[in-house]
Amino acid sequence: MGSVDKTLFLLSRGGDTLIVQIYVDDIIFGGSSHALVSSFPEQMSREFEMSLMGELQFFLRLQIKQGLEGTFVHQAKYTRDILKKFSMGDS
């Protein structure tokens, strides 16, 4: 468990790390090992009813884009929605 954020969990196994973040009823997770990441939902499903939504694309109004170059976080959709709400969509 994180010392500052009580909803952040870290698991170290060998040289690999699994990171799990819980927010209300959402869980996002990732890690340095495919085996570790793929075993996490299997183990959780044994104890809890859950569904996998696939690769993370949105979280707390943040857009997440994952690619070979890395992971990028932006708020383009949120910004467009705010501009549209105040009739500034062409700005």
C-alpha cells in the first residue's frame, strides 16, 4: 500500500513490479511483466465479480494513449467538451 495514497498498491516479485490503483469501483493496473499483469485479473476474478474493459483509454477525465513510443496522458476531449458547452467550439 502506498504511504501517501492508500488506494495505490505495489507488488514486487523478483525484478518485476505490479502497480494497482483503485478509485471507487474502478481498478487500473499495469506492470513490468506480462505474466504478472495477466495473472492479476485471473486472481481477482476468483474472489470478486469483475469485468475487464480492455486497454485503458479514459480515467478521471484524462485520456490515455499507449503506443510503442510510450504512454501519453492528455485532456483533448475534455477541452473540446468545455469549449462546446460555452459555444466556443471553433476557438
